[in-house]
Amino acid sequence: MRLGKDLVGKQIISVTDGRSLGNAKDIYMNSDLTDITGIYLGSEGLIKRKHFLIKRQDVVVFGIDAILVRNSDVMGEESELPEAVAWVRLSKLNKREIDTPGGTKVANIGDIILGEQGNITGFALSRVYVEGPIEKNGTIPRSAVIDTGDEDGVMTIDLTKAENPNAVEEKAPAAPVPAPAPEEPEEIEIVDEPTDEPAPEETESETEEEASE
């Protein structure tokens, strides 16, 4: 299991010239909390702060020892990227409360769990308020999230999916299709057709018997 915090502090290196662009200070995620969208490099300036970042598409590899990027020119300002306004930083997500639709407090987020492509597969918990599988695992799968809490700061989850992430919903068996009623056989009218065969001729013995009578 790889956590978001494993990327923070990693050196960022350009694969074209080996130049170091600094270290990752934080991670950006989309508001749906499904994918990493960028790497935060920090800020500079006293009066007008400038925040620098590298977009996710410019990252080649999230390595074990370093983060490799396409070239030395991938670093830009946050203000130059309008969509970055909706992004969420990992440092701001930490300790976000998690509850159920009924308002039961479940836990607090401690970190994100990452897939191989930088996608978010779940959340590691810093504190758990319920007993059971969630307390034992210390994690919640991304598939259990109903509301990320982007507006009110509280994430809402489906407790059943959170406790049984590998459960498969059972589908009701399909109703049997009734067999078609057998078709009644058509009545066939048999008609005696006249034949053109000549009537049998009387034999001589039959003629003599009639005469004797």
C-alpha cells in the first residue's frame, strides 16, 4: 500500500537533462478525490505569493526515490492554471471528518492510498470512532464515498460498502419465461374424390346365377 505522504519530500528530476527541480511539498488532487492532479513545489514572495506546481500529465514516474518529469520546463504557477482553483491539497484533506448519511461520526482522514497510475483507491484513517472492520483495517475504499465533503468539509460514506469493500451485490434471479402454449393442430377435412377407374365387369358365373333366379 502506497500512501500520498510517501511522495511528499521526494526530489523532482527532469529525465531530459537530469536537472533537479526541487522537492515535492504537497500533492494536488481533483475535487472528486479520484486522482492526483499535480505536485506542489512551494511558494515564494512576501507581498504577492507565487505558488508553483507541476501538472500530473508532466510526471513520467512516481519513483521510489524520486519523481521523474518530462523536462525542465514543466514547472508553472498555480495562477496560470484556472482548473487548479478546484484542486485539493493533501495537507488540507488530512483530518477531514467522515460520517454516514445519518450523521454518525466514523473517522478522520489521515492520508490517501494510491494506485499504480496515481489514482486514489482509498483513504488511510488517522482516528476511528466506530468498532468493527473499519477500525480493524484502518482504511476506507474510495468506492464507499458518497460525498467527498468538498463543500461542507465532511466526507460522507456508505458504511456497508466501507465495511465490506469486496462484497459483490447479489442480483435477483430473473423470472422464468413461461413456455409458449402448444398450438392446436389444424383440422384437415378429408374428401373422397371420384376416381376415373372403370367399374369391375361382371363374370359369366355371376350372370348365370342371376338368370336362374
